[in-house]
Amino acid sequence: MRRRLPPLNSLRAFEALGRHGKLSDAAQELCVTLGAVSRHISIMEEFTGFKLFVRHPRGFIPTEKGAQYLRSVVHIFDDLDAATTTLVGTPDQLRLSVRVFTTFASEWLVPRLPEFLAAHPEIDFRLSSAVSSKDIDREDVDIAIRRGPIRSDMDADPLYHAEYYPVCSPLLIERGGLSKPQDLRRHPLLNTVQQAANWRTWLENFGVSDIDAERGLWFDNASLAFRAAREGVGVALGQRHYLVEDFIAGKLVAPFRQAIRSRTPFYMVYSKRHAQEPHIRAFREWLLPRIAETERRSILIRDLPLEFLEVH
């Protein structure tokens, strides 16, 4: 029986655009022009008789029928990739795409990354960052570091529970006037959109409910707020796992011993289907001991929190 198959080059373009959501990224992957990708999508829509994508300011979003077809095509391509790898072996250059929150990337991962790259020159490493949980899940990502919940088709390694508490430069302590939480009234709060709710929770639960958490200085991400705190600009809401080395080196201190802690841990998340692929195993086997090392080095911090309030 003759198979009813779409034009395979057009199918590849459809699958690539579905994963990336952008013509430019799909064209780069396929080594063709933007116009070629557009033409292939038109061919696919003519072949199926349905509109497959809707264009939005941020890219191309599959329609309901397009998304349904895309899931099947991606599954078929994954099976074909696995079968080909079994037949001809693993390529010399493995591409690993990792997506993490911006602050985790800049404060924790990037400083340690040269060690992983030196140990695995066969891996073509791609790192992308997200500022919110809405941005972190993408089909073209091999590994994501994020909070739960975890989808049924994914595996996950728990990494740590986030701990948030005020941090500042020792300069602020030396100047005086920061011995109790109420003294935060005298200093600028260094805030971000992502941390605003945590700041309000900390202030309200540790005796300073009359401080307006909206005042102070605002930054795009926590990493910039941490940088401002190191320079003595004000007080940021720190996250212990990201700042262990700053505490040990004396660049930052925690004037108070109260913290809020997340009930849901951060996870390293990856597809069950691809969990045993060598590049994913290599990153997992490297990262998990580094997280454990961060925990061990935390005992060197003099002003670790003693009181915790569990939230979200």
C-alpha cells in the first residue's frame, strides 16, 4: 500500500519551526533561508488542508491541529534519531541544550562551567536562560533546572530547596544601624519582579510589616541586585545556594538569621526517553556532585539562617 507522506523537506521545516517557534532559528538549524522555511510551511498547510501556525509578536505558535500533528512528528523524529544512533553509533560531537533561570546561570553555573567543558570536549554545549517559569519549558531543551511540578514524561533529580534572606555588604554593617530587622527602614531594598513577593513575605513574617516592600531600587534580575548589594548600595534578598562563595569570602553577610524556604525543591529535569543518552548522563553526573559540594561548603558560612518559614 502506498504511504501517504508529506514532502519530507517540508516536514523537517514544520518540525523545526514547531520546536523553535522562530523562523530564524529554524532556518539556522536547517541551513536554509527564512523564505525557504516559510515556503515549506505553506506547502505543509496546502498538503494537510489546515493552518498549522499562528504568527505572534514573539514567534510562531502552532494551532490546535498543528500542535497535535507536531507532537506526532516530533515523536517519530525522536524514534528515527534513536534508531539511527543505534545503527551507526553516537556522533563525535554531541549537542547539549540546557535552560536555567538567569540568576542560577550567572551566580552558580557559569563560574563552574569551564570544569565541565574541559572534561567533555565532545559536547557542543548550549546554555539559555529564563527569567520566569513561563519561559523555561521548551521542546528543544535537553535539560532544564526549574521548580516542580514535573510532567509524567519527564524525569527529575531534586537539587535544593531555595532559601531567601536579606544580604548586604559588610560596609553597611560597619556603618552601623543594621542590627535588627526593623533597621531595614534605613536602607534601600534591592528588589526584582521575581523576588517582590518573597520580600513582602519576609518582611511581614519577621517583624517589619510596616515597611513598604515596593520601595527601594528595582532590577531586571536577582543577579543585578546581588551585584548592587556587594557594592554597598542596599540590602538584597539573597539565595544561599547562589552566594555561598560570597559569604565565605566576606563579600556579603547576612545581618539576620531568619529565612523563608521553598517547600518545592528545584529539580534538574530531562526527558525519560533520552535520560540515558551520553551527553545528558554526563551533565547529570557532573552537576549533582557540584550541588552536593555547595551544600558541604555552606557549613563554612558564619551567619547561616537559624529560623525558617516555609512558603510556596
